[in-house]
Amino acid sequence: MKKTHKPKKKQPLASAKVKELAETFDTTLDKKLPITMLKGGAIGYKDYIIKQTPSNRWAVYNMNNLREPVGEYNLKTCALMAAKSYNATQIAKFFEIKDLDTHYQASFMEHQVYQKNIKTAKEFDRYIILLNKLEESVIKTELYKKKITAMFHNAFV
């Protein structure tokens, strides 16, 4: 005897609860992360604007001088943290963020290169060397990602 498949009844979402949670999350986010979303994916933070350059990097501009960036970063989060530290005149932290961003980008690019090269490796020795380098680049990338995430949480959360 065949069992017929009965579809499960969908429980209606409590839309009032969802809206309430969304509003709570929105107010909490506004308190924790004091940024303004601008058109084109740009971000405003106090007297600074973070927008994407034609070379797909994120530049931090002072609102009084939109021609020369304060700094350029590969990650939007690093640019936001740099704007905050520059605003608070924490120059050592500003340069630390720049170094982290540069190291993360370098290890990420190495990861991509090794990933591409390992597919075309024909000799076993070369394959093993590329595999070791790929593993090392993955470890470095994750390390820098964790450092950037921790720094962002310390700065804004």
C-alpha cells in the first residue's frame, strides 16, 4: 500500500514579531555603527566619505577635500576603521589598519595564484610544493581576516 505524501501545513509568520525584531535590530545597528549609507555603495562616517575608486579600491575622503583621499584600502571595513582612527587622531592604529589591509590582500592574491597554478601542475613535486604554498596562503588569509574582524568588533561593537 502506497503512502500518499501530504504537504506540511505552513505556519504563518508572526509578521508583527518580525517587524518588531527588524526595528529593534535597526535601532541597535544605528547605535553601534554610526554610519550613513550613500548612493553608489559609499559610506559616510562623521566628516569622511568612503567610496569606491575606479581601480575597485575603497578610498577615504575628508568632506572638505574630495580630490585627495586620506587613504586607499582593499576592504571596505578597513577603510571604515581607518576613517574612525583618523578622525580620533590615532595615527598608529591608522597605519596598523593599512598594514593589515595590505597583508590580507597580498595573502589573498597568493591564494588565488596558487589555486590557479595547482590545477595546471603536471609534475608531482611541483604539485606538492604548490599544495604546501596554497595551505600556507589559506592560513595567512584566515589569520588576517580574523585580525581585521576582531579589530572591527573592538572599534564598532
